[in-house]
Amino acid sequence: MSHHTSPSATAPPPADSGPGVTSSGAGHPRVTEPVVFIVLAVLSVVGAVIGADLVAKLGISANTSVVGALIAMLIGRIPLAGLRSMRSVHRQNLAQSAISAATFASANALLTSIAVPYVFGRKDLVWPMLAGSFVGLLIDTWVLYRSFGSRLLPADAAWPPGQAAAETIKAGDKGGKRALVLGAGTLVGLGGTLFSLPLSAAGVAFLGNVWALLMFGVGLGLREFSPDLFHTDLGSGYVPHGVMVGAGVVALGQAVFMLVRRRPARQEQSHAGPAPAERDETTAYTVDEKALRRSLVRGYALFVAGAVLLAVLGGLIGDMSPLGLIGWVLFAAFAALVHELIVGLAAMQSGWFPSFAVTLIFLVLGLLIGIPSVPLALLVGYVSATGPAFADMGYDLKAGWLLRRDHRPWDPYEREGRREQFRAALIGFAAALAVVAVLWQSYFKQGLIPPVAKVYADTVKNGLGEPGVLRTLLIWAVPGALIQLIGGTKRQMGVMLATGLLILTPNACWMVLAALAVRVGYRKWRGPRADEELNLVGAGLIAGSSLGDSAQIVKAS
């Protein structure tokens, strides 16, 4: 993507202040603007501390993007000339991109991954693991940045938290009825967290693909009520993992088929921008199949390089045979790439990403093929570092896409905006690395270990613990594969069923299914206007739940 100087870098014109921009002379705001950079750096440190604290003390992670957007809005309304530039919705988008990147990086990618060798009893491998997981994190986000807007990961897919962030920013900019509806939804969502009601699940159901979320709700219900209905717990015994294996294999095959088939390339947008009536259809795909193939191949090569670095730093060269080491490197890179894609597809449709479950699948496969315990612990840490940031950047780029879609010329502005969002994420990652490097010893010495890291480490130590795991995986892979095949690439029904089976959140299934029923009925009553109205309500519920989750740092302190 070309980098050119822009008047916005020093004195942005008023036309840059809202989403409905029609100016052709203003470039996208940049993270190198002094005020923007300082705001992003401060928010990134805040997000990294929130993420690390919550995952260590409560075992949860929070999407802080809405928090970042709200703080940026407030900063823009401080009556100081230097801060007025933060009234720009595009600068607020950069702020929410940075803080959410820092939060997910510190919690899900870095602190969780380095806890695996620590719990395993190899404290000497924490620093090598931190280096390897940070490299994996960077590669993970780069692949999403290069793939967003393709047929595999289209911009017009749901990405529900991204829609919530965009609607929050737009409502704060425009005010009026939209702000009232969003504000009411936010208060309801925030109130839900006080009563442990997962209202974000209802919000997602107003925004995502109906079929995908129907299967997600069914999976949630089966997980919660299977002991009463079938006198067996479908969440135990690797049943959900088997469903995910089958669905994941088919999803991977569907992606490969899409990449290798020949079809006419989508016509590139002219600098005049698409006509409003055709904008949604024509701007959904900005990355063709050839560019997507190239990005995924390069991503795999980079994951191989990252695995080699981890093997060197972790001392695996002296512990494994040359052939075994090559196999470990290739398997680790494959697992990292597949993990991020499956997690990304689930997040794209539902706003949930089953990172723990998919990482556990590769852990089980590693045990089955006989990878030694120390290399397996490092592999699990490396794989777990990919996925969450991949999904999070998808949310952020979705928010940016919604905010930039009315700008003229559209295509160069969109590409420039994505590049700046990627740079904002890098600021967030740098803050996350610094925060985790400083805090991890304090947390771990107090016994504050992310729960999923304990599961990984215990599984590596103790093995599968029961016979017939491979048989269970293969049996339950069949229905997962069939459902995924029936749903196709756009619905991801098998992946979403498995995601629901892997999550035990009380009452979440009722929230999803009830919201879907309201959505279908309201659409029949209101017609085309229903989606826009429900999008605002859904965005408010997600925003409120995110604020409530972030506020739990008070409880953790």
C-alpha cells in the first residue's frame, strides 16, 4: 500500500470529523500525529494492564475497544485546541484499535502463553516463550491485515464487536435518536453484567448470520442442558473437540477450494468510489484470491520462521533429532495458521472465538503423535498466542470499514485507514509486551495464573488421562463435518455448533435463541428498516457488556 504525505498529518481539515465524508483532498489521520500517538500510547498501556489483570485474577478477557472509543470521544471534547482533533471518528477508531489490541495481546496471547512453561515447571523457558509468542502475535495480526476484505474474511460479514464499536462512535458523533437507542442498549447490557446475564449473546444475535448463530445457540443449549436431557455431559470426553475437528477440517477444505478455484477477479474500485446503491456489494472484497493465497503462504512461511526461533531459544535443537525438530517446526506452523483461521471464522460470525478449544485440539494431536513434553509445552504456548489478536483485528477493521465507507475517493482512503489501524495495533502490542514483561513474575509468584494455561500444562504433564480419545474425536468429527458441509463457507454452521458446545455460559443459549426469534419477527413487521434498528440495539448490548467486563478490574484489584 502506498504511503503518501497528507495535510491531515499536521492540520486536518474539518471534513475529516465525521463518517459521512465526501472530501477528496483529506488523507486518513495517522498514528504519527503527536496528539494521536500520545493518546494511543496511554490507552494501550491501560488496555494491557486491564487485560493482564483480568485474565490473571478472574480468568476472563474484556473487549476494551468501546472503552477506548468513549475515552477518545471525551478527550476530543476537552476545550483545548490541541485535543479537538480527537473528535474525528477516524482518530477514535485508531484509539479503539490500539487499546483492544493491547488488551487481547497481553491477556490472551502473551501472559497465557508464557504461563504454560511456568506451570509445567520450566521457569527458564518463560523468556524464550515470551519472545516466540510475541513473534507469533505479530505474524497472526499481519495475516489478518493482509486477508481482511477477501472472500474468506469479507468486510461485510458480521464481526459483531466491530459493528458495536462503529455504532458507538457514530452515535457519539451524530447524537440524536441513534445515540438514545444505543445509550439505552448500553445501559441494559451494563445492567446485565451486574446480574451475570450474558446480554452480549443477545446483542450478537441481532448482528450476526442467523443460521450461524442458530447453530451457536443450539450448541450452547446442548452444552448446558445435556446432563438433564440425555444424562450425559456433552462438554466432557472430548465430544465438542471432535465436532470442532470435523468442522475445522471441512472449513479448511472449503477455504482451500475457494483459494484454488479459478474465477474472474473482482473489478478494482475506481478512485471515484462506488455508487451508494452498490457500495455494500462492491466494497466487500478488496483482496482477490491471488493476493489471499500469497498472504496465507507467506503467513505459513513466517510461522515456520517463528517456530525455528522458538526452537533455538527454547533449546530444542539439543533435545530433539534433526528429523523430529523439522517435523515439530512444520507442525507448529501449521497449527498456528489453522488455529487463527478457525478462530477468525468463528469470531467473524458470532463475536466469540474458541481459541482455548482449538489449541487443546492441537495439544491432543501432539500427544497422540508422540511429541515430547517440553517441545509440546512450547508448541501449545506458540499456538495459543495466535487467534485472539487475529479475531480482534477483524473486529477493529470492520469498525473502520463501516466508518470509512462513505468517504470519496473510497478505495485509497480505505486502504490507508487499514494501514493506520495496523500501526495502531502495533503500538498496542508494544505496550502489551512491556506490561507483561514487567508484571508476569509478580502475578505468577502470587499464584495468579490464567486458568487455561493450567489446563494446557496439566494435560501436557498427565497426558490424555483416558483411553479412546482418538476414537471419540473421529466419531464426533463426522456430524461436525456434515453440518459444516451443509452450511457452506458463509454460514460456518459446523464451527459455530462446536463453538457453542465448548462454552458453558448459563442462560446464554436462551439469550441467543430469544434474540433470533425477536429479530425474525421484527424483520417481518418492520421490513428493511428492522436491521438498522436492531443493529443499534445489538451494538448497545455488546458495548454495555464490554464496559461491565472492563469494570471488573475494580473487583480484581
